[in-house]
Amino acid sequence: MKNKKMRPISAKVSKNKSANPAKLRQKWWFAIILIALLIGYLVWKNSLPAANTTAVESLPATTEQTEAVPSTATSLDNVVKEGTLDDSQAIAAVTDTEAPDPETILNAPLPETDSLAKEEIDRLEDERKRLAEQEKIATEQITMTKQLTEMKAEQIELLEQQIAQLEADTNAKTSAK
């Protein structure tokens, strides 16, 4: 191995520098475009099955949801107009709007195949989980609003005390003069 004649390093570097930058840029651009196309394909591929199944399954569900939405809006509007928000009222408003009509569930047509039945069960389970999550979020929001109201009341009390203190100080200064 030591018998081989070594080329000067400067000669190698100059040859590589003159030929490689253009080819290297081409390779990088090709790799970037290929990765972008692959990511686009994967996103497109994953979005298609979800859109097709939800479009087919949501047709009967949308009629149920449109019936429930107006009652939700009116009950929440009534609570807002009254100006008070009890826990029982808020939870009742949320649960009333989220509960589907039992008659529509009982009278719904049965799926023709097992796979459709499984998809329907999965969809209903997902809906149940979503509703449970919404109820949890609603209760958290209620507790947070209560805490905020209590903190605001404390701030108001402190401000009233400070105002009373300032008024007492100004009265003392004016009476001293």
C-alpha cells in the first residue's frame, strides 16, 4: 500500500470543487422535491378515507344534530340573558344539547353489513367520548369562571379599601391644613 504514489491534495480538491457544487445542488433539490411530494401524498392518502367514511356516516347524524342545535342556542341564550350561571343550569344546558333524541336512535335503520355496524359503533363511541370531553371541559370552565369571579370580588374589595384609605388620607390632610 505504501508503494502507491500519492496525488497532491490540492489537485484533488480543485477537481472536486469545480465539478461537485452543481451536481450537489441538483441532488439536494431533487431530494427536497421528492420529500415534499412524499409528504403531500401521505397527507392526501390519509385524508381521503377519513373524509369518505365521515361523509357516508354523517348523513343520518347531521339531521339529528341540526335538530339539537337550535335548542342549544336558545337555552344558552336564556342563561346568558338572565345574567346568572349556576352549575346546575350550565351542566343541564350542556347535557341537554349533547343528548341525542332516544326515538331517533331506536328508529334508526340497522346497518346491512357487519363492517358498517362496527363503523357505526366506533362512530358512536367516538361521539360519546367527544361528548364526555366536552362535558369535562364545560365543568372546568364553570369552575374557572367561579374562581375568576371570586378573585375579581377580592380585587374589588381591596380597591374599595384602598379608595377608603385614600379618602381618609385626603380628609386628614385637608382638615390638618
